[in-house]
Amino acid sequence: MTVPRGTGFDAVVIGAGHAGCEAALALCRRGHTCALLNQDLRRIAWMSCNPAIGGLGKSHIVREIDALGGEMGRAADATAIHYRRLNESKGPAVRARRVQCDMVLYHHYMRRVLEREKNLCLIEAEATGLRVEGDRVVGVELSSQEVLRCAVAVITTGTFLRGMLFVGEESGRGGRLGEPPAQDLAQGLAGLGFELGRLKTGTPARLRASSIDFSRLEPQPSDPAQRPFSHENERFPLPQAVCHLTHTTQRTHDVIRAALHRSPLYTGRIHGIGPRYCPSIEDKVVRFASRHAHQVILEPTGLDGKTIYPNGISTSLPRDVQSEFIHTIPGLESAEMESYGYAVEYDYVNPTQLLPSLETRRVKNLFLAGQINGTSGYEEAAGQGLMAGLNASARLRGEAPFVLAREQAYIGVMIDDLVTRGTREPYRMFTARAEHRLLLREDNAWARCAELARRAALLDDEIVERRQATERELAALVQRLDETTTRLEGGERMTLARLLSRPEIGIRDVEALFLRDYSAEALERAEVEVKYRGYIQREIARAKELSSLAQRAIPAGIDFGSIPGLSRELSEKLSSNKPSTFAEASRIDGMTPAALLRLSVFIDKMHVPRGT
């Protein structure tokens, strides 16, 4: 599209990946005009790596996105071709859902949603820089020399900032396979004074399904009891595919070890830090040398089943080595490659340079979201994109920022971690990152986010009312469990709530007799609320206690090095991070309750008048 010189929008979003789509939709749905830029509109919401949504910690984010009115949950449900429920036998805090999507249908779904937005203009163009006047952004410069004037801008460039692709001894510029990087934009950000770092991620080869011997592999069918991401959906509309499980062998590892001298990871050609929790197969073989096999899950990338994503063998080894080691894996002896794995190294912005709203401290009205902030994963990107879009809108309206607390949402945990601690490796969400994870369950995402969702006003009134009706149904059900008694075999009378609190009793045990008129969602949530009531109440009290201290301000200009009894390491970290509250200080690596107490006492003495 040719854009007239001087064209203006309320907002410009750079990058139409998962973060950019959510940011643009949030802005448009709040009534703002928005230009969404992408170098190739055929790659909107493209799943560059595994076409899957959800997983531990990640599915919680998707549920929160849906609760707030974002699109990822609905897109995942509409295009899901395989579903698994994770940690079903464990506690409710760590239960999660995960779907494999048809990657092409996901792209088409999201593009259709964007094209229906009357306030949105999709533009195929490369952003090369920012137009800044004074201390705020006022426009986005394009490679065509045109300028899009704007009041706010959101950058969601993924792995494209000075991206470099590596396959064995070969390397070249690229944001992902076949697409050029964003060189000028990265240089422009550095020129504005932003601190940039380098990170790395990777992807495996793609295999032709017709060349795989599935008869020798363990099938992994979709779970029958479906739980979609969106609060409005009850089933997935598409047929469900089957994944298959295989493993690497000792021969696989031998081939990889023999070729490490040709790996860009082990020859020092890649300097960026890769994801610790999703290592390449080279890293697995080296770091876990005693293991004789690693799991490989063969996942279809679409309903047609023609292309297989071999989850677990991400690599940047040379093409001949990839072919050789893949052919040592059971079922893949004759596998044909549709494309080879590669690593991508890219720039990111140290996220401690951001406010909790994801607005940059250095340039006003400029917001960053997604992998540019050091995160990995579609879900983490989409969550940030949604919040960046909401906060860009708040800037335009002169409203207070939208900020989710750590005890309110995993999105809040993630953003708080990023802006207060920063990251030196790709940040991935896990339930273990949340200190209040029993409060941050999948099942209560709407209850946790409802207040902010109503303020954001991205959802239709009918949807809000249906969700509130579910909350009322839950409250009535819990009250009934508390008030209804039953006589046990020994003659003892007991409330249904007390009976349900027994480990061996589930909600289905009492449903047939007493609870026939309630929805499956209400029954499932009521079981959690009743069974874990004591733990939940204790967690709520703990969160309030920490919050009372957390909200205490730390005055600017403190000489942390002069605090008696504080270690030099902590004083240096406090001086570097400059926390404005005790909440921020408490999350600095190495911070202890004793150190926080010393800081509190020091601040108290600062406020004592001389001579008292």
C-alpha cells in the first residue's frame, strides 16, 4: 500500500505478530485510528516456531487475555487441531491446557479479525526509524521515505531487530527464514540511547509426513474432555488430529557430538543467550550427557497433516548433520526435510527501561511489547501486546495506566519481572514465577481480571453479563454446598462442603444427588473453591500483608551504600535498579526479608527530625 506523505493516525504499531495484533486490536476497539505495519502481510500472526498455544503458565496468560477482551484465546479455539490437559492429577494452581493449531488457519483467522476493524489500516511496509520531537514520539519513518504521523507508537518486532540466521557454517541477515531483518530500526533505537542486548532462539527442521513410519510410534490422541481457552466456547470446531511420540537414540547423540565443531553455538559465532528451558538438541546432548534418549513429539502443523513439526530437536547444525541425526530417530529413518532447522540471533531492549505500563522511560508515548522486551513465546508476546495497546490508549485518553498486580494475573507477574528485574535470557512464563499462584488459576481468570476488563471496555455488554452470570451461579453453588447437609452411613450429618473437602470425594460424587442444575464450569470451580478454601484464604491474607508493605514508597536519591548492615552486592543492585517501592525492591535477585527490614528502618530514620 502506498501511504500519502504526512498521513496521520492516533497510533502506529510496528510488527503484526502476536503482540502487534493484540495491541492494534485493543487500540481500535477503544476507538482510536491505528496503522499496523508488517513487512509481509502474508505473515500476520505467523507461528514461526511450533504452532501451539498454551502450556504450563502460558495457558493462564491466554485465559487472562480472553478475560480482558483480547483475541488469542478465540483464535486458538477456532483453529485447534489437538488438545491436551496438563497436570490434571496435580493441584489446581498448576493445571493447564495446550492446543496444537493449524498455523495457516490461525493466520487467516487473525487477519480476518483485523480486516473487520474499521479503525485499522494494514500497511505492508518496513519501519526504519522513529520521529521524535522533544521527549516524545510523533511519527514512524518508513523505508519508502514516507512518515506516518502518530500520537503513540508500539514496537512489536519479535526476532527481527538486526536478526541473523545460522545453519551450521552458514549465516545471513534475517528475522526469520526468508524475511529480512529490521536493521535501521535497531540502529535508531540505539541512537535514541536505549540499551540493547542480544538473544537467541531456534527451531527444528520440518518433515514431510508421508515419509514418516507412524506405525512404529506411540500415538498421542487429543484429550476427549475439551476445555477451550475462551470463556464463551465449549468445544473446538475443527476435527482433532493425532500427534506421535518418539525418542532420540544413542546413535543420534553420537552424530551430534561428532559435529559440534560445526555448530555455531559451540564455535562462538552465536553470542546471544538462548532459552534455558527450551534448549536446542545440541545443548541437551552436551548438558545432559548421561541421558541416552530425549523425547520428540511429532506434531502436525495443519489439518491436512502434510507437514510435521518434530518438537524437541531444535537445532542450528549444518543441513547434512540434521539429516543424518534425524534419520537415527525411530520412525524417521526415511524422513524427508521440507525445511531445515536454524537459529536466529536478534537485538532486544533491556526491559528495565520500561514503566509498568510498557511505555519507555526514555521516550514518552512509545511502548514496547513481545520479544523486543526479552521474552519468548506467543502467549507472553500477546499478553504484553494487549497491555501495551491498552496503555497506549490510556495515554491518548489521558487516563491512568492499566496495570495488573502480581496477585491479580500472570501477565502482571511477567511485566513486573521484566521492568523491575530485567532479563539476560529469553523470559518464559512458568507457574513457579508467581508467589500467589493458587490465586492465579486458569479457572478464575475472569474473576481476577473482571474489574480491569470492565474499565478496558473491549468486550460487548452481553459477554460481560454472561460471565457475571457464571460468577453468580458459582456463588449460589458454593452457598448451597455450605448450607446443604447429608447423613453419612454412620448417622453423622455433614455439609456437602465439608464432605467435598475430603480428598477421596469429588464434585461428581455429589452432583447426581444434589447439583443437577449447575453448569460444568460452575461445578469445576466450586470444587476448587471448597476443597482448597483454607489454602486460598491463607494466600489472600498473605497477599494483603505483602501488599501493605509493598505499597510503601522508597524515596528517590537514597544512598543505598550507606545503609548499615546491607551487603555491597545488594546495595549495588538497589542503586542500579532504583526501586520506587518495597514491592520492586523485594523482587531484586538476592533480596532478603532482613535486608528489606534494614531498608525500612533506614527510611524511618531519614524522616525523623534532627534532635529527636
